[in-house]
Amino acid sequence: MFKKKTRVSSGVPQLDRQLGGLFIGDNVVWYDNAGSLASIFSLNFIQESQNRNKPLIYISFDRSPKSLLEDLGPLAENQHMTILDCFTHGKGDGSEVFSKFYEKNGARWPYRIVCINDPEDPGVVSEAFYNLHATMQGDVRFVFDSLTGMQDLWGGEEAILKFYSHACPRLYELDTIAYWIMEKGAHSDRLRANINHIAQVAVDLTVSRGKTALTILKADKRKPDALNRPLVYWNDGLAVTFESESGKSNNIDLGGRLKQIRKRQAMAQKELAALVGVTPSTISQIESGTIYPSLPALYKIAEVLGVPVAGLFQDRSDDAAQVVFSGEGIRMSLADLPKSDVVGYRLSPPNFDADADPFIVEIPEGKKLGSHFFVHKGQEMGYLLTGQLELEMGSRLHRAQPGDVIYLTGELPSQWKNTGEGTARLLWVKIKK
């Protein structure tokens, strides 16, 4: 009986909308024109897989374990990540400079690395990742980095095509999702045509005149509006932003977006200007669309508002469909209070349009705040997670213990004090008027 494939996210919401998401069983080929463009999409795919507690096998032909771990950062330390090292005894030729990595770091690895001693044999490589897959549960994810590296090691395109032709159908039947990365200019049109025929999804990445563009070449069982049409995009960290989407204007309303985010944080133009180091008139002109900020000013504005630079260029509808937000929140400054006295973390993206904004507020042991930590005219409420707090409102003192709820309707505390041992942690929610 035919089994309907499950749809999942690539980790890049706008790509999901353009592509129609990924299906369990997909083999996704990334044609990288610059040799470095596919990594941001792979990292988002890895992060999304880890957020869902899905096991992932990363097969590396082009980078040493040390270099790869530096690029992966905290993603490499996840218990669901396994790295298959085909570099050390492949392109690394078993050199002491690479093999010493295992002697030096092996006992302290928080991650799992499997070193393949004979990566020049495609059968050995296949057996290694199929054996690893057999020990894992659920829809396992793969990243093959890269087909070009395999070709360099295995001696030609015929070996690559044979390996790929056998692996793709089997991975499909095993209900995996696999990313295959290859340098576009390093392979013949014939090989690319054969690979496209077998793959469920094919994506082309190019850079021209300083702009990066993504083109969806193939998407089985999906009907993307942008098929074979280049989509300009950029990234800030892991955040990927497309210049436009089907049915949307190509104009980017940076000023309107800035004003929206600033007002949602109850920050006056004068306050933002002072923190950025420009005049209030400059902020006013940026928001009205009269001028554009310089690049340093743009980065400083994003830093002050606690948003990625890409967030200043996104349409508010980009986040509208998001339901679950991952991560520990974005650290931010609170009013004009010293960072040593209080720390705040925004739990939802600052550019997310909602009727309530959740935060974690931490007040270290013994610290006293001479004012409330937010400038806000609406209602607020908090739940004390740990510690003990005392808040002063007018001539009255109120004390809160773990599990207590604090509700403010208009009058704000003139003082907060941590009267207990250890850091006091509050789950705090600002509610729109």
C-alpha cells in the first residue's frame, strides 16, 4: 500500500514556503557555484534536525575534523550528531598533522566521530554509513559534503554516478533526508543531468555582482511558484532572508520595519539614537524612508534592538506562521539599568508581531534596582521561577516567592530587590494595551 511521505522543515521558513517544504525520503542536491554557499542551508538543516531530536550523519570528504568542528560549533556537540571522517585518510593522506587530532582530543570528545581508514573505496564508505544508520531510530538525516570531494578521491564522474545512483534510492526507501553538496563548475553537464534525474529536489546557488541567488531546479510532488526563477537572498548568521517572494513587492521597507520593531520595544527615537550614536533626526529620516543608514549604523541599530540584521529587512508576515520558537532567547539590555544588576532575555523574536512579549529576567543575588526594568504603558505580569524578590510600589512593599504571580496594570515598581540566595529568575510578559 502506498505510504504518504511526511512533510518537514528545512530549517529556513522562507525556503519552505518557496519549495513547499521537504518530504521524508528526499535527496536534495545543492549546486554551489562559489563552493561556500550551501553551508548556511546545511547548518539550518542540522539545527532543525537537532531541534526535533533527529539523528544526523555528516559525511565529510573535504574538511578535516578540526576544521569541520569549528564550522559546526555547538551543533557538533549534540548527542544526535555523528561525523563520518573520510578526510583524514582521504585527502589528508593519513598525515600526522591530521591523525594527531585523534590522539590529542579523543578522550575529551563530547561528540561522535568515526574515522574511515579506507575512504578511497566507495563500498567501505557506504557500509560505514549504512551500519551507523542501522543503529539509529526514526527518520535519520544525512549531509554528504561533498560529491566533488568524492570525485577527487575516487577518480572520476563514473564512480560518483554509480555511488549516487545506488545510494539515493536506498536512502529514499529508508525514510531518510539527505543533503548532497557539489561544486557546480567541477562537474560535467551530463553528470548534473543524471543527478537531477535521480534526486527529488535540486537547488542551484550562485553569486553575481555581490548578490547571492537561489534557484529551485526540481521539486518532486511540489509545485513551487519560483521554479527555475532566481531568488535573491542574503544571510546574517543562520538567518536567511529572501529579497522577495511570489506575490510580494520587491521594495524593502527598511524604515517601516525599523519603526515597527522600535515601537514594539517601547523605545523612543531619541533613546534609540543615543544608543546608536546618531541624532534623533537621523532615526526619523531612516524610518520615513528619506535616507538609508550607513552599514556600521545598520549593524549598531540591529545590535541595540536585539535583532539580526536580516530581521530589519523581513516582512512582518515572514514570522506569522511560526508556532514554536527554539533557543534560549536573545539577550538584551533593560531600560538604563546596569547589566551587572539585571539581565533580560527575549523569548520570541523581537520582530515577531504578537499581543504579548515573553521574557526571562534575572536579578543576581543582593542586587537592588532603582527602577522598573521596562518602560511600558500597558499591562505586565510575571511568574517567579526561582529566588525571592521584594518590590516597592509607592509606600508599599510586596514580597514574592517562587510560584508567585506579579501583575501590574499601570503603576510601576520604583524598586526591585533580590532578598534571597542565588539569582532570582522571572518569567515576565509585556501585554499590549
